Amino acid sequence: MHIPCNGINIGLDNSSGDIPFLSHAHSDHTSGLKSQPKILTTLETRDLADINAALANIDGTAMLDAGHMLGARQLAIEGDGERVVYTGDISLKANIFGWKAELPQCDHLIMEATYGDPTYIFPPLEEIYSQINRWVSENDTSNLIIGSYELGKTQELIRVLNESSVAPIVTEKAENFCKIYEKYGVKLDRVVIGTNEAEEAMSRRFVAIVPMRKAKKYFAARLEKAFERQTLCAVATGWALHYRFNTDAAFALSDHADFDDLVYYIEQSEAKDVEFFCGDGSKVLAATKGVLLNI
Ligand SMILES: [Zn+2]
């Protein structure tokens, strides 16, 4: 999908136009963009996505906060008397870093609908953060592994655990992203696997953040045998609200807008028309129908 702006076709998280806009560094948005000579994005996203392209500046465009993760932005495009907004991935509620999406007004809205189902309404983030820290302190003689996506969610989780004075063990891949977070002023207290510090930390009870695929009971059982200490596993993902994982605990920690947020976003945008990418937005649209018909 691309949108024209002052004679330039801007690709929306893809390479179909003249210059791409990259909303954030998650890999489902960066494919095909690594070889582009010029890209419209933030410094943070360019670093996290490991892209060398020059940063583009396009008249008539503005990047707006998206929440979601470090460097994430929405794109507003002014042209032909119309304002178009492309949300990329957004989260409306301020996360532990205080990041949240701006709520712009526009004529045409192109928005994500990852959680476009009315059953996906998340508890307040503070509640989820407390659940995680409660689980960690209630099981303080067990080793704990928590599965989460290595970019974005893991850094949020590290900060959550830091609030309970826990410095979790992280993978090298997650560490590469942590270093970039720190480059932009986000302090994260963690221990990197394979270092002397990690070896020392793992001689006592530890908390580790692992890739989602490792947060399984069989992996916890292997660690339990290796370290001779009870080991429990959990996941931190929005899907945990309804989906059952093969873990001891599951926390519905999401960095996306939930159903109510999507409805609210559309209503306040006063958009004349809305289209969705990433998920089915038909139920969101139905919930806002009354508002849209009044325009
Ligand atoms: Zn994302």
C-alpha cells in the first residue's frame, strides 16, 4: 500500500512506492526495506531495524507518536485538501516508559486492527505489571523464565522487573536491542547470558526473559534438572487474555491498542472513512458506525 504526497508515492511499511515510511522496527514491518537508499522513519527505528538508509524528509508529512515501542511513529500526510493518517502499530495507554499514541484528526484513516475483536479488552497496564511482579515475588525460591518478543516487549518487561529490584537474564539478541534503547536514554538493568555476571547470577535463584518459543514446560524441566532448582515458566503477550499457553502462568501484556482503544481512536479522529491492515476491523467499524454516519 502506498499514498501519494507532493508527487512522491510513500510506501506504508513496504517498498511499493518511491520512498518507504517505516512505522517501527518489528520484523513484520521491515521486510524488503533494508536495501532502500532513503527511508522516512526515526533514528531509533533505523538503528533497531539495522538499516543503513538515509533518513528522508518529505514535505506534507508528519510523524506522530505511536506508543508501541521505542521509535514507533504514525504517519500523517496532507495533500489535496485531505489529511490521511496511517497508524502502524499503536498503543493508546501509556506504558512503563510513558509512551502512548497521539490521537490525530483526519479524513482518511488506515489503522491496525490486531485486536479488532470485542473480547480483547485488556486490564490496565499497571494491573498486568503488578501481576508479573507478584508472581516473581511469590515464587522467590524458584527459577523463573518468562517468554516475550525480544524487541519491545522484552525491554518493557525488564523495566517492570527492575521496579521489583530484579535484573533479569536476557539473550544476546535481546541485549542488542537493549543497547539501542540505552543509546536513546532508556535505562534497563539486566544481565546478558554467557557473561561472567550471568554465571554468577545463575548460581542463585534467577529470572530469565526468553524468546516465546522457549517459554514451554519442557524447557523449564530441562533447566530444572540442570540447575537443580524448581523452574516455572510464563509468557507475556496480549494473546494470553484468551489463548491458553502450556506454561505455569500467562500475563496479558500487550503493546497494541485493544478493541475499545480502536473504537475510541476512530471516534476521536472523525475520519470519513477507515480501512484496516493487520487483522479484521469489521467489528470495530460496526461499533463506531453511529458516529461515522453522523459525519
Ligand atoms: Zn509491532
